[in-house]
Amino acid sequence: MEEVEMAAKKRDEERVASAPAYFDNIHTKRKLLSLINFILLAAGSLLILSPIWWMISTSLKSMAEVMTYPPTFYPHEWNWGNYIKTWKAAPFDTYAINTITITMLVVIGSVLVNSFIAYGFAKVPFKGRGILFAIVLSTMMIPGFVTLIPQYVLFSKLQWINTYYPLVVPAFFGSAFFIFLLRQFYMTIPNELIEAAKIEGASHFRIWWTIGLPLTKPALATVAIFSFNGAWNDFLGPLLYLNDENLYTLQLGLQVFKGEMNTQWNYLMAGSLLVLLPVIILFFFFQKYFIQGINLQSGGK
Amino acid sequence: MSKIVLKNVYKHFDKKVTAVSDFNLTVEDGEFIVLVGPSGCGKSTVLRMIAGLEEISSGEFYIDGKLMNDVPPKSRDIAMVFQNYALYPHMTVFDNMAFGLKIRKFQKDKIKKRVEEAAELLGLEDLLHRKPKALSGGQRQRVALGRSIVRDAKLFLMDEPLSNLDAKLRFQMRAEIAKLHQRLKTTSIYVTHDQTEAMTMASRIIIMKDGVIQQIGTPKDVYDNPENTFVGGFIGSPSMNFFDGRIVNSQFIADDVHINIPEEKMAYLREQGYAGKELTMGIRPEHIHLLTGEEEAELTNSILSKIIVSELTGADTLLYSMLGTQEMIAEVESRTNVTAGEDVYLTFNMDCAHFFDKETGVRIRPEKSAVLVG
């Protein structure tokens, strides 16, 4: 018995002694691999980020330097004042307030309305639900530009031209993609939860409000971000429907730097960067939900 | 206080599949009804129709004399416990239990009082501020029960509430639900596929198969007098032995085994024309006894059989053997040290045996008691 125990002990000791070398080997291999990974990813990132750098660099150059040939990679003179001049070149304060107003309304509309519609498609059985949902989805296939002119005619007949209605009201009628995205999310909520609430005496509206909304928060965040992005960056909508300069959005405001003869590239880039800033900040905070939205699109959870 | 009546209730899905057919039931106030049957027998569908989660295809459903067919679930004044508890994950235990009361616009202090009372009853006082995620299975089940009892609903529905718990907890919760019912006396309908749950909790059991009621009766009734071979086989564990055979001269003959039938049973078998006919005999494992000496064996109605497997379950031993070519299980005292391969004498307590029509599977019974049982 003792001999056997001794042998086992010895074997264990040997195993422990040989462990570090064994692990070392794997460690160096892993390190090397991750280094290669890092280099490849860094190179890719630099490539993708280069236009942004070009924007930043241009925004800080003087107009004369922008025009030099060959172009300079980074500004000789860092004109931080460009940013202040840009902001003062037009009533950007007003534009910012306008943009924020429109964007907020669009986000609120998108989040509530799409969620409500999606709840209906996912959790309320009714006749023709499948067909109706297919029709809603099929609108995703229609390119926006096809409906542009009919929509313009519609809104002009409603005398909504030169108001925010054409930019905000459509958000309160749902969008196929958001409905689809939220419906997929609702499908993962067990029916029993809805049924339990029904038996407890809640109406569908109440169930949606007290159970649906809180439980779909991640998907709602995705919708909020996507619609924020869309509304904030929208150029065509405001361009079509807004004539009065007091109603202009930031994206339209940037046009002041684009003359008929020449464009003030440095100011345009500075302005673009300022306008882009909120979106970038938003992305940093809500990356997770951006990615989730893209995952939902591809059908995964 | 509530009495419920289901009359000729049918459920069709997509006009093709019939999930429930001709379901008739009257539940008196305070009863604890257990619907039991194998999966897919339509028991949950019945419950969901009562809850209003599923439409009734045809037939009538009344609570206290009021037709409920088209009344939405929220106006039926029922409470339901689901298999997966269906607790709202984003709400605390307190809010989960208070949800129904809040919707019914109870005053705040009244809600608090009711929830606390229910929590005390179920031993949840210390968990009221937790979220469901932070609870064990048994605790979640208690919260689900609590959520149903705070509303003091007329009718209490439970859909396999214990099937997600482990064996020990299930045993414990079973007793707790029974206790709760004794205390609250709310009319309850409970769905399960577990015949032990049905036997231990029910005041009346309803056994279903393929959407059709097989038998309604007290646990003792369905155990002692199964209506047909399905009920006989479904209720009781290990299940009833069935032997196909023939009746010749007051003897049941299966293969080459002859068993004497008591005269009182023979009387009504003969009366109904089963003498000389093929039929099925059913006998529960505990009604097959082990004999010790050969002398005793000669005196009684016994057969010699070779034991194939001997299983000790604790209090009892299960002996597997063959009656001719048909399998047979006997439940005997655990202290009898019978081992596999041994030849022993087994005797049937024929007073407890049942005879079933071979074609229909329906139990053949004395004509008078038919009226009593039915």
C-alpha cells in the first residue's frame, strides 16, 4: 500500500514540476498570436480612420494650405480658431436647437410607436396578422426615393411645407425595420407572462406599458440610437421641406460653406466634425446596443 | 363562493384537430379538482379555456350560473399559476404580487396589507424586495402562488405548477398547496401529468385521454374502480397488470395458467355473457402475494413463476415475472429475500381483480353499482 502511495505522490510532484515549462510554451505562443492580431487590426483601423483624420487635419488648416499641392498630411499651422469662426458663420445655435427638437420628437415617436405595433404583431393574435406583417415587411423593399415625390405632394397638399411635420410625423407611424426588430425581441418574451398579466386584469395597452416596455429595453435602446442617428444626420428631408432659414437644421446649415464658386473646406470640415460629435459620443456610450441592433438584423439574439 | 359548470365543451384547432371533445363537468364550491392525463390529452387546453386564454369552440361554460364563453379573462375573476411561474422579471416580489391589485385600483395600504399577509402565509416576508432572478425554484413557485392568492379570486387554476421542481421540493410544495387549499377553500382546478400529485391532492380526479374524459371520481374511487384499462394503467405506480385471457368454467385462463374466479364476480360475468369469451383481467401489483410454503400453495389459487428481476424500492420489493407469455409485476414486502432466477409461488387476491371488455377496454361491473359509480 505504502509503495503505491509513494509512487503516486512522486508522480504528482513530477507533474507539478513540469507544469511551468509547459504553460510557458503556450504563453509565448499566445502572446505572439495576439501581437499579430493586434498589428493586423491596428492597420485596418488606421485605414478606416484615415478619412476622419483627413477631416480633422483639413478643419485645422488655413484655406491657403488646403489649396496647396501636394496636400499636406497634417496642418503646418493649427488653426483652432476655425471652429469658433465656423460656429459664428451662421446661426448654428438656432440650427442646433432645431435639430435637437426634431431628433428628440423622432426618437420618442419611433420608440413608442414601433414598440406598440411590434407588441401587437408578436403578442396579440388576430385574423390576418401574418399577411399584414408580410405587407409591413415588404415596405422595407421600397427604396425611399420612390416615395419621395408622392410624399412631397401629400405633405404640400396638407400645407405642411416649411414646417417640421413632414420630418416628425412619419416617425409616429412606425417603420418596417424597427417593427421587425422589436417584434423579434418580443417573440423571446414567454407568452405566459402576457397571459398571466391578462388574467390579473391588465389590458393589452397596460401589458405593453408595464411589462412590454421594461422588458424590451435593450431593443428599445437600439431603436432609439438608430432613429437618433437617422434624424440627426438627415439632410434630404430638411432640404426638401424647410425653406425658412430659422427652421434649418445643422446639416442644412453646413451648406453656407459651400458657395457656388468655391467651398470653404476647412470650415465645412470643422462644422461637420462639430455636428458629428454628439453621434460619436452616443456611439461610445451605447456601442453594445448598436451591435445588438445589427445582430438582431441578422436573426441572432 | 363559486360553482363552475362546463357543458358539452369542444375545442378544435384550425378546424381539423380536436383537442377536447364533449367535456362535461360540474365543480362545486371549494372543490380541488385535478385534471390528469398523458401529455397532449387536452387537459391544459381545458384549463386555458376556463381561464379564457383559449376560445371555446362549442359548448357552454358557466361560473356561478353566468355564461362565461365570451367574457375576457380579466373579467372572469380567476387566478392562475403557470408551469414556468410567469413572474415579471423586472419587478420585485412585492410588485409581482401587487400587480393584479394595482390594476384593480386597490388602495395602497390595502395592497400592502394583502401582500404582506400572503407573504407571511407562504414564508416570503424576507424576500419581498428581491427580484425573481435572485430566488430559488421553490421560492419562485411560492411567489407565483402568492400572486394568485392576494387577489382572492373566485377560481384558482394551476397548470403543472410543480413540474419544474426537483423531487424533494415537489413533495414539499404538494403538501403546501394542499394545506393552502384547506385554509382558503377556494375552488381550484389543477392540471398535472403526475398521477401521484393527482391522487394526493384531489378531492376529485378527472382522467383524460385524447381530449376525452375517461373517468371522474375521488382518488379512492378511480384507484379502486377504474372505468377502463386506460385509467387502471394510468393511476397507480407501478401500474396495474393486464392479462389477456378467456373465461372457462369459472376460471380465467391465460396461456396455460388457470386462475379461479370468485363466485360473486363470476355471477355478473356470466350474467353479461362473458362466460367462454376473451377478456382482459387487471390486477394491481399489491394484490399479488408471495407464498412461502408449498403446502400453503396447494391450498390457494396460486401459480409457480420464475422471478426475472427483483427490485427493492425501500418499503417494498417489486418482483418482475411472467404469467405465461405476459409480463407481471408483484409488489411484496421488502423483507422477502427473493432473488432473480428463483421460482416462487404467487397468488392473486381475486376479490380485487377487475375484468375489462377486450374490445372496448371498459370495465365489466355488476349492473347495479354501475348506477352508483357513474
